[in-house]
Amino acid sequence: MLFGTGAWAEDNTQDLAKKLSNPIASLISVPFQSNYDSGYGPNDGQKAYVNVQPVIPFTLNDDWNLISRTIVPIAWQHDIAGPSGDQFGLGDISESLFFAPSKPTASGIIWGVGPVFLLPTATDELLGGRKWGAGPTAVVLKQFDGWTVGMLANHIWSFAGDSDRSDINSSFLQPFVSYTTKDAWTFTLNTESTYNWEAHQWSVPVNFQVSKLVVIDKQPISLTAGVRYWAESPDGGPDGFGFRTAITLLFPKK
């Protein structure tokens, strides 16, 4: 496993910030991402949640890495489905595993493919789908002159779980573009679009965020703030503007 010491020189912050824009970089990171959205259902419901998203790379051999990306959602929501009251707890966990070449291609393309799994870990029926799911995932990107341009995608089908709940047949598309300055500011524009093939509905939040990488007592940390606009959402879904903040702990190799 590529495990870091937490020490990082100040003059390497730009390179480290650029690695953060690469979803399958050989870098241990632990983001704590806070989100807020409103406009759910007829009662204008609200949802606030924190995604804990550890990314851990493993070296398989000289040519290949395995990157584990986990999303653990912890949510609070109010009147999310009409007058449904408050819920707080753990949502459904997703786990993606990317097999990726250790070096970019001759043209500078970075890519990875593998499986994604959905685990029915929600502590309340309104916080998750109560279904086991799995499918393929892939990412492709290129980095040049401070820019990062790419796409992350997956598709999940449910295969077991509560028979009274709707099946999951869902595609996720995340095109992204970011620019990192020499003083480690990163500006990112992306969408995190989902298409529900069962309901034939899109969810399309457009996100813009700004991040700054800082070093505190030799520990590199990325601080993020951003806004999103729901260009499309399913019936009863969020609308208008939402917000995101994040703090990411980084553990680069020495």
C-alpha cells in the first residue's frame, strides 16, 4: 500500500493540488464533504449530508495500481417526502475499485476501470434504497498546463434486497474540468448527473467549486467551497441552488 508520512514541502503544493483533481491519483486522501440542498417534494424539504470519501491506492506491481474509492454518506433530512419529519443517520455506502496503469499513456491519457458496489447500510428507510447493487465503473482524464479534463462514470443494477422497494438501474456521469494555479488554487466545474432507467428521469446538478491547498504543521489539507444549480431533477427532487464545503486530509508519499 502507498502510505504517506504526512510531511510535504510547501513548494510541492501545486503538484499535490493537481493530483487531487485526478480521481485515481496514487495518493491517499480523506475528504469530508458537506452538502446542502432544498426544494424536495411539496413541503420544500431539506437535506444536509456529509460524505466521507477515503481514497486509498495500492501498488499491485510495477505496471498496475488498484485504487479504492469509498463514499460513506451521513445525512440529516426534513420533510424529504412530503410531511415525513426528520431522519438522521447513515445512508447507503458505495465502493468503487479502479484498476489503473501506473503511468499515463504516450499521449498523456490516464484511465482506470473496475467494479462498483452499492451496500444497503442506511439506518432509515428514507435514507437509502435497501437494495444490494453492483456494476462497472470507469474514469478517463488528461492533465496538461494546469488543466485537468475528464469523465468518471458508472452504472449500478440492484440484484438483491427488499422486494417491496424499487429496483435500481442507474447511470452516473461526471464530466469535469479544473484548473490549478501555481499557488495551489483549483477551480472546478462539473456535473454529477444520474439517469434512473426505471423512472426515466435525470438528476443534473451543475457544480462550481474553489479549492485551496494549504500545509499546516507539515500536514497538507485542501479546503473547498462551492455552489451548485439543479438544472434537472426528478419529481419531488431538489431544485434551485445547493451548497458544498469540504476539507480533505492528504497523505502523500514522502
